[in-house]
Amino acid sequence: MSEVRKTRAEQAKEKKAAFGSDVDLLKYQLLSNHQSDPLELDPLTNEDRVKIIQSGIDLDGQDKAGTFFQTDHRIVHCSAKQPGLEVLPTAQALAEYPWLEELYWQAVPVDADKYTAQAELHFQNGYFIRALEGQRVTTPIQACLYMKHDNTAQNVHNIVIAEEGSELNIITGCATAPSLQSGIHIGISEFYVKRGAKLSFTMIHDWAEEVMVRPRSGIIVEEDGLFLSNYVSLRPVRSLQMYPTTRLIGSGAVARFHSILLAPPGCELDTGARVVLEASHTRAEIVSRTITTGGVIKARGHLVGLKPNVKAHLECHGLILADEGIIHAIPELEGHKSGVEMSHEAAVGKIAEEEIEYLMARGLTEEEATAAIVRGFLNVQIEGLPPELQAKVDEAIEESEKSML
Amino acid sequence: MLEINDLWVDINGKEVLKGVNLTIPAGETHILFGKNGSGKSSLLMTIMGFRRYKVRQGRISFKGVDITKLPIHERAKMGIGMAFQRPPSIRGVKTREVFNVCNIHSVSCDELADKFNFSGLLERELNVGFSGGEMKKSELLQLLLQDPDLVMLDEPESGVDLENLQVLGKAMNKLLEKYLWRTRAKSGLVISHLGFILNYIEADAGYVLLDGRIHCHGNPRELFKGIQRHGYQECVSCQR
């Protein structure tokens, strides 16, 4: 099976992605992946620590049910504190669980493009997180993928499984060392939400100005399963392109995506979410709030209703704070049966002058009024997200406000 | 308190105020009558300092200071407050946050909201999905917290049911300090289209504004009776 995969990956090595600017992968060095055990020593500097904390990760990990930490291609820390929870490096999980081969690359095609191909051909670990059947792991688990070596490629493959009736809440922080200027992060993430399970996934990105980011995610949600995704990228990055696909394959499955994006000058963000409602009585919601202060944003969304009695809504709201910035909202609705109920709402523009002036009439300066409105615009409360993770999202927004205005 | 001399204003090149003169002494409340589109709201927006309203000629003084060129927030800080006829809905900004901005004396917003049966709306986004009456109440409560010396109300009674009118009347009287046992220090400029407001607040003077000009002034109740009887056209010919 792995031979077939390798062949497919080889064939896709030159295949450009459907969206986003093309990246010359040969420009980036590939670090050796011969390391199986977690490192004993913590190689982080104080500056690294600051960056990691900013991406929502607690370094002591005391209040977390589990922690995974990878720097470049090396696993630094990996632990699970709660019974019924597994946190392992992906390579170890593949070695320990032969059944995992069946799932591996099922949610994301290995030959989707050159980035998935590179992740297969130059695999550099990643995390495997699993809640066993019926185990409700309400305390968040944290995962951090950190890039430290300049001009390198990080190719990780993550697998998250919420077994039947279980619950998982994960926060991942992806960041780069302050000294790193350029690099590429390729992250394959496969999520399997089994019958009646709940999985919330909060991701905060904090890259560097010349970093290219190409995550490739696939999510499969079974009957009565719930998948919540919360994505925040408020720091400069050269180019980020991702368009995860979720399949709702069982009746009553639900997926919700919320993303908050900021594009400073020189930044290109091409992101969105696609949900295919393959079973009746499934529901989906995609909400994005984007702000440009000079960068380019493509905010995509695609809902595909294949069965009757499905309900889905798509919302793309963009705020242009600088004339040089561009926001291109591309909402798509695709209904295949008469009983689908799908809607979208998209709005792009500047802050309404009357809103600013109204708040000024209450005593705020123009800058304070603008900040209050921007803060409100980004204030996306996610139903079902643990308060601790919502607090992390709020912190990230608050931190970025200073640079935004 | 407020003195306006020969005020000429336009919006996008269209004249909306044509030589308005108006003086409101401290402690007095004046009422502005007039047809739709006569320039009443434009006058209030200009006094508040909204940028769309370009002052071409004339002067606005408040507490003896020329405020014609001051930005909105500085006018607010000096003690000018306004309840809007159609306030904007601001997504993501909670009503409580705006109340906190207004709350210069640090009173309890919860107690105030409770008193005016508004508690359920404090955590809602400002004016998003509010009824007409709820918006008016929100506006008046914000002004109560702001406690301005010049209170400007733009049609505070429109879209409000009778039951709520009494509640709002109570708030307006509080704002304008219309109590017999106290010396009034607050001034008011109130726009009324339908005149209901006269049943709830004691006004000292009234004007009729037509086509950007003040045509009549006098006792507000008498003025309103005249308008009811003869319409606004009479005010054009009457040179009182």
C-alpha cells in the first residue's frame, strides 16, 4: 500500500496546486528525518519561548491534557496525561497501529498537488492524537509545530481521531523562530470524527514575513459527529494557501468553521473551507472575518449539498483598512437536491463613516472608535468552544490590534 | 449656552441650512418643528460636528467657545450630547461597551438599564435587531450616562408606543433637569415632527424650520397649534 502511495506522490511531485501562487520547493533545504525519540534537552531560547506563547501554547503544559511539540523535523516533547487519550509522533503511531495504514491519506489525497507529494516523500513526522471510544477529554490538548532553521521545509503529517462518543479539544500553535526569515511549512492534517464524537480544533498561526504556508487538511465526520474549527492568522506571512475539505458522511453530522485573518502589506492569504454535505440532516457553517491593511486576501467558501434536508450557511465579511489592500470574497453554493437549504452572505468594504462618527459623538477619538469597531468585527464567538480556547483567540486578537491600527 | 450665527451648511454641494440664527440660554429647552427634509436633523448633525455637513459660512459657539471647527469627540467632551433619530447598528460592538464609553460619572449601567427595563439588551450588539422603541431608549440611556449640558434629541418620540413614551418622557425630563425644585442648568434642542413631545417635556421656545431657514419662533404650544390648524405654509408667510 505504501508503495502505491509513494508512486502516486512521485507522479504528483511537479503538480501545481489549484489555488495560490506556486512555490519552488527546491529552494528550501530538507532537514534529515532520522530521529525517532523525543529530544531530552529543551533547545528553546527565551525569544523562542515568547513566540511560542504568542501562538497560544503554554510551555509548562500543566493545565493541558496532553502536549506535542515539534521543532523543524525533531520531536521535542510528546505526552498524554489523561487515560483514554493518546498523543504520539505520527511515525510511532504508524509503527504501533497497523490499522492506521487504512486511514492514512484517506481524508487528503496523497497526489492532490506537489505539497501533499512532498509531505509523503519527505515525511518529517507530525502528531497523532486520539481519544478512545467514549472518552471525553474536555481539557485542551496543545500541539506546536515550530520552525527554527532558516530556509528549510517542514513537512508534517498529523492525524486526529475522535473515536465514537468521545470528545477532543485541541489548540495548535504554528510559529517560527525570530531569527528565521524564510521557509515553507507543509502540514497534512487528517481528522476523523466518529459517530457521536466532538472535536474542536483551534489553530493560531504566527509565521515570519517570508514564510510560505501550505496546509492540506481533510475532515470526515460520521453520524451525529461535530467538528469545530477555529483558525486565526493575524501575523505577517508571505503566502498562505489552504482550502480544507470536510465530508459530512453520517446523518446529523455538523461542521463549523470560523476564521479570523489579517493581511498586512506584502502578505497573500488564499484561504477558505469546503464542506460536502453527503448525508441528510447534516449542517455546516463557514464564517470568515478578514482584514487587510495592505495585503491580498482571497476568502473562499464552498458548500455542496448532495442530499435533501441539509442546512448550511456561509458568511464572508471583509474590512479594508488601507487602499492598497484587496479582499476577494468567493462564496460558492452548490445544491444537488431540491431539499437543500443553503445560504451565503458576503460583504467587503471599509468601516462605515457613520459608525465611527456615532461613537465619536459618545466621546471616543477617531482612532478609539475605529479600534472598537475593528475589535467588534473580529469578535467571533464560537459555539461549543471551551472558554479557555476562546480566551486564547481573544488574546491573539488583542495583541494584533496594536500593530493593525 | 449655544449660539448660532448666520449658519450656512451644505451636504455634497447641496445647501441644507441657509443662514440659521439661534440662541439657547442655559436652562432652556427649545423645540424645532418642520416638515421632513426641512433641515432639522442637518442642524443637529452640524452642531454635533458630523463631517458630511460642511459649514460654508457662520459660527457655532458653545459655552462661549467657537466650536465650528472642532472634531466631534471634543464637542462631546465639552458637554454636547445627541440622541439620534436613526442610530447605526454596529456589529460586534456590545451595547454595554458603548454605555461604558458614555458613563462619565461611573454609575451602575446595570441599575440604570434595570430601571428602564433595558437589561436584556445590554449584551446585544448595538442596535442590531432592536425595535424602533428599543433604539430610542438606548439613545436616551446613553445620554443619561453622558450627562451632557446641551441635550439634543432628534425625534425621540417617533416609532415609540404610548406605554414607552411615558418611560422615555421620564428619561427626557431627567436629562433636561425639568424639576421645579432645582435651578435648571441643562439646555435642550429637541426636534419634533408630530409634537407629542410637548406632552412630556416643558419647552421654553419653539421654532419652525423650513427649507433650511427659521421662519417662526415663539411659544412652542401655540406654534404647534398653529401648525396643526394651518399647516407649515402659514409659517412661511408669518414673519414672527
